Amino acid sequence: MKTLNRLIAFSILLILISLQTVSAKEIVYKPNDISIMFVLDCSNSMNRNDPKGVAVEMMEMFIDILPSHRASVGYVAYNHGITSFTEPISLETEGQRKSLKNKISRIRKSGFSDMGLGLKTGFELVTGNLKENTQPVIILISDGETNLSSHSIRNVDDANHDIDYVVGKAKELNMPIYTIEIGDEFETINTLLTISNETGGKFYRNLATSDFIDVVSQVIKSNDNTNINPLLAAIGTGKKQEMVIPIEDSMTKEVNIILTTQYPIKEPKIFYKGEKLSFSQSKNYFAAKISNPIEQEIRLEFISRTNDTMKAYLVSSYDMSLILDIPDNIQKNKDFNIDAYLRNNIDNEVVENLKFYNKIIPSFRMISDTQEVDLNVNTSKEKIQASTRLEHSGNYTLYTFLTHPNFDIAFNEVLIGVKNNQPQGEFLNKIKLHTASKPKTYQLDKYFQDTDGDKLTYEIINTDTDGLEIKDSILTINSISKGEYQFIIKATDNEGLSYKSEPISLLILPTLQYYYPITITVVCLLIAVLISIIIYIKRKAPKPTFTGKLNAYFISLKDGDEVAPLTFPLYQFENKKRISLEELLLHANINKPFLNAKQIYFEPGLDKAIVFYNTTSATCMKDATILRKDVRYSLEYKAKIYITFEDGSEMELHYNRCNPSQQDSKNF
């Protein structure tokens, strides 16, 4: 049973300890989805400036390369009006990607050009039903500025007004607009360059098909955790060729293998030990998409044109959330940890892979108005742990950077408050000394504390005496003339936060007066001890009890009757503290009316004596001595008492030793 009770108590203790552990708040950084809106100039001039359909093929490459799980794409084709459009749609399935590319391939070029109308329409489509945590992006492709017919209901000012409106709104939403100039027939650089510069996008000019991958890479890297790595370069032989592409990271959600060419390749084949593989081919590139890839080497076979320049790229797309566990309360001067780990959004499982974490270069920095602190970092297979201690309070911003060969995560939106707690303390309310006292010292650190561990400095304020001083946290009270003084101690931490004690009363007394209460206290204590001893002795001393007997002789009775002598054995009443004469007579069955006999008493005394006292008007004598009324008299053995009652009756009592084995006549 004892063992069971101990186990129960230990279990309860563990529960209590677990409830008191430092709690932490979990902050989740999930990469935004990306929604791209192409705004394509399909005016008649594009027939001359883009005869090979470079713009459409670049749009198709985006659709093939963008991560299918987090990207959506729409487009607006404009001339002097809107010729066709599609709201952003998901690229999750191969069918959705093909359907969107088919719509784009059917775009026809004609008419004038209203850039403002196309840009505003694209902006409204990409932001109209924008989902939460989605980054909108516009890619504007044009060969010229606004060019409208004199018969158009809109003019250049209307178009420019719409452009200014979209640029302003894009800046509010932090939405970049990338601009691409096709051809060099018109002086378009000013308008397109201004749009991209003011919105955080980038301007491209006169792109060749081999430059597509650079545009795709720039847009993806700036707005998604996806990286495009160049792998191989080769020259076409006109015969079957082979490229081996390693997949070294199974943490990716998706990889795309891109082969850019000057001419279409023939008979492409991919050898991959896995599922969820799809590929597409265009005039100037070949794209293979693999979902949830496994680590292996992928072999790509194809036939190329002789002397064709080919480049292979691996597009790695991740779908991970960064989780930060930050303590709810961070105190300065105390160590704390921030745990960071990645959670794979594919299966919602935390990444536990030391090889993967070791590829990451982490950086944690906390910045306030007064200081910057780089946290120490330690990596394990479950997490990245950053630790430090802060010497100053204030509001800090935590900047987290994770640099992986295939992606970067920058998370700088965490605000952390570090509070400076006020010093606390409780000093003496009253200090009493005498004029001859030696200097009295107090170690103030024993009375005042700072929960943050700051070293406190002290000063005396609001004092009316010069006999006080503080040095190195020691208060010294020097010799002061008699009187009553007051002072306050102020404790201040290293950031200027202070605490003031309650007013302290300092009473300086003459020496004799100072010790007088002590003397009185000692005397009182001695008296108390003496009383305690007396009480103890009395309690331990034997209690008096009846032991002897009374012989009664009736000399004269009022009614003239005679009563034989009686013996009252008092030992029979050993448990009584008092007995009256009337009680003794009644026990002896004497019904004679002795006046006020019930007010004549006997009590047990010390050393086998009895105590006699009379409260009536009867005359009582011991030998020849009259016993006074209401006075107690001690009777020892052989004592004789003569009682003359008020009615004249007389009685003689003899107090003798009692031998219980002997029987007296008329003994009751």
C-alpha cells in the first residue's frame, strides 16, 4: 500500500511539473501561392514584331514549369478591345495545363492597341477573386505603346489613366508587374520600364527563345520557393543522345526537367522509376513534370538536330511551411531557445531529416532600436534551434533566413517584446538604535531583488539626517543624536527602472531608555517562569482528601431528646471537595432540626487535616478559643470543636485518626 501511495504521489508531481513548463507560441510561415496574369498585346503590329509566336511560347513555358500545386495562370489578350481572356485557373492537372495552352494558341492578332484597357482588365481578373495567401503577378507583353484609332471611344489619356491606376494599386498590394518588349518597331521602353520599376518587377527587351528560362526563373524565384538550376549543356549530333539528370532531394513536391533547344527534338523518352510523370513539347523546349519524386538518376533520350545548342535545367519546387516555436515570455538576461522546423505540406508531417537540414544555412537575428543580436544555431534531425540571451529589454523583430541550395525562406514578420521588470523589495519598517550604538550595516541585496538578474544600485532619498550612507549595496547607519528620523531607499536597475521602499522610521534612543524595555521584558519572563513552576508544582503535588473520622456527641438538644454518640467516617467522602454538617447528619439518619447545619462545612486539608469553617451565627469553639465566622481553621487529629446552635442545641465533635477495620457504635 505504501508503494502504491508513493507511485500515485510521484505521478501527481510529474503532472504538476508538466503543467508548469514554459509555454511557447507557434508561428507558421507558409509560402504564398502564386497567381500569374499574362496581359498580351495582340494588335496587328504583333504580326510583324512577333512572327514566330515568341510571346505565346513563353507563356506556354510558364504553364509547363510553374509548380502545379500552388500556381494559377490566367491571361488577357487585348488590341483596341479585349479579344479573349481567362481568369486564373489551377495548373494542378495535365488536362488543365493543356486546356489553357490551347486557348492561348488560338489568340489572333489584329487591330489597334489599348495598353491601359488590357492592363486594367488583367488587374481586375487577377485580384477579383484572389484567395488568401496568394501572391498576384502580372506579366505584360507588348511591342508598343497605346495606339488607338481616331474613331475609338477611348483615347490615349484614358489608357494612360488606367495604367497609372493599376500601377498605384499594384504598389499598394506589393504586386510586381514584369514587362517584356517584343520587337523594336516602337519606342516603348519608357512606359514599360516605368511600370516594372515602380511596382518591383523587371523589364526585359528583345528576348530570344533561349532567354525564356531566365524570365521564368526570375519570376519564380522572386515569388515562390522554387529554384531553377542549370544542369547540362550539349551540342546536337543528329543522332540519339542521352542526358542523365540526378534527383538528389526527395523532399521536393515536384521537379521539372527542362531542355531548351533551337529546334524541336525528336523521339524524346524518359526513364524514371516512379509514378506521376507527364511531359510536353514545344518548338524550342521539352518539359517533363514529376510529382513527389524519389531520389534516383533520370535518363532522358532524344534525337536532336546537328549542331543544335541544348541546355538542361532542373526546376525544384518545394511545398513546406516554416514553424517557429517562440517562448511566450522572454526575460532579459536569461537564456531562451527558438525552435525552427519545416513541415511538409504534402502530408502535413514534420521534416525529420538531418541530411536535409544540414544543407540549410540558417540565420536568426533579433533587432531592436538599440542593438542587433545574432542567435547561436544548432541543427539536429528534427529541427534547427537558435538560442541566446538578451541584455536589454524592448521590442525586437526576429529575422529568420533559411538558405537551401534550391530555395530561400525569409521570414521577418515576428515581433517579440522583452519586458524589463521593476525591482522589488521589502525593507524594515522601523529601526531602533541607541546613541552609543556602533555603526549598523545592512546588506541591501538581501532585501531587494530584480527578477531579470540586473545588478541594482541604491540611493537614499527623502531623508532628514546625514548619518546614513550607501556604498556597494551596503547601508551604514552611523552615530546619530537622539530623535526620530525617516528615509526611503531607492533601488534602480541598469535600465533606469526603479523601486522605492516604504518610508523607514529610524528611532535613536538614550542608552538607558533603549535597554529599559529589554529589562522589563526579562523580569516579566522570569515572573512568568516562576508562575509556571508554581503551577507545575501544584499540579504535581498530591491533592488533599478526607482521611479521618468525626465523633459526634450531642450534649443538649432543643426537644430534650437524647442521641447516642455517632462516628462520621470522612474517608468515605474522599472524592468530595466539601461536605456540610447537615449532610453528615442526614447520612446518619438524624432528623433533628439543627439550625443552619447545612452552612457549617468541612473540607479536606493538607497532611490529613481537615478545614472547618462556619457561615452561621452559631458559636464554635476549639478548646478555649472561639472560632470566628467565615474563617477557615485547620483541624488536626485529636482536635475538638464545640458548637452551640442559635436554638440552644449543643454538639461536640472530635477529629480522630480512622482505622477502617474498627467499628464504632452507631457508625453509619
